[in-house]
Amino acid sequence: MKPKKLNPKHLWMQFEDVLAPRLGLTVWDRAVYSYLLRHSLVIGKLQLHFAVMSVARALRLSNGPVRQAVRRLDELGALRLLDRSKTGHLVEMRLPEQIRAVRPSKNGGSRAVEDLPASALEATDFLQSWALRKTIHDRERGACFYCLRRTPANVQCLDHVVPRVRFGRNSYRNLVSCCIECNTRKSDRPARDFLRTLYRQGRLTPAELDARLRALKDLAAGKLRPPGFDDAG
Ligand SMILES: [Zn+2]
């Protein structure tokens, strides 16, 4: 199978943010997977024949850890070991998106998110992965949580309602998607004060201010769950 045209940014983000943490890859697993994937992409084929010794030499590892990493990657489904002989290993690489643990589900969510038990929701650090950060942006549906402006994906950021310096957590109850301007201007101020400032400046109508203050309460009360967690708990 010939790999289709890949988006390197997407590939790298899936690997670093979803695949590696999701599968619990060790540094050796990561190094071996990256090395093999890079070579398979260069030759344009997902099947790759290699000698453990040459991979070990290139990665400055000894043979044992490389052999173990290949076995582990095979068990985790990140590659398929097709043959092993004196001349070397024959494997078929799987791209991050082809790996079960990473594959998006039918509703567009990632299994990394979907498989999270409801009880784990409250303890989840939503900054820990790209997939989880995205669920917070998705919840706000492309609008800044504070000023309600439409916010293109490239200028969205995540803001701690209670700042980290005041021990605000990386919880879905404390993270909102907002525009860069609000993120900068709010800084370490309490969110309520900042919303009132936006109102005084005419950026929010009285009704919008009321709605934002209510949303702030709902957020802290755990009523604004990210998509995919709607039914949790
Ligand atoms: Zn804003």
C-alpha cells in the first residue's frame, strides 16, 4: 500500500499529541517508530526491510532495546511484523491515523477522548494533548468565550479562567477558548471583572454580559462539558 499524500504537521501532531501518550510509548519506542516511519515515507512504501543492527547504530542504541521496541510497537499495532529472518525484519508501518488507538470515531472525536471513563473527566488535564485541547475549542464553537467574536482556529487560545498563578486547574471547568486579544487583556484579572470591562467598553450588550456571567457560573459548576463528554457522569 502506497501512503497517500500526507500533511506533515498533522502527522507530527497526531504522533506527539495522541499516539505517543495514548500508547504510552517509551523514548526507545518513539525513536524506533519515528526512524522507521521516516524511512518508509522516503521510499514511498509502508513495507520496510531493515536490520536491527543498522537501526541501533543510527539511533546510538544497542540491539536489545531496538528489538524490544519493534516487538512492542507490533503488539501495540503501530507496525506489523511480517517476517523475521537472518537478513533482518520485514515490517509494515502504520501511520498514526491508521492505528486503532488514534483513529477518529464516526462522530469525529478521537478515541483518546472517547475512551475516557466518565469518572476520569473531573481529573482530566485538558492541556495534556492536542485532542483534549481541541474539545475545549469545539465547545465554544469558534467564538471567543469572553467577547463572543468569531475566532479563526489560528488565533484561538485557551485561557485559564482562574489563572494558574492563583492555582487554577487545567480542568474543563477552568479552561475556555478565546481570542488572543482577550487572553492578553484579561491576564491575571478575575473573569467577572474582565467581562464588566468589555461591557463598559461597549463590546458586550447588557444581555450578553448577563449571559456571559451566567456561562461563567455554569462553567465552574461543571455544566459546560466539552463535546463527547455530554453524557458523562
Ligand atoms: Zn475575545
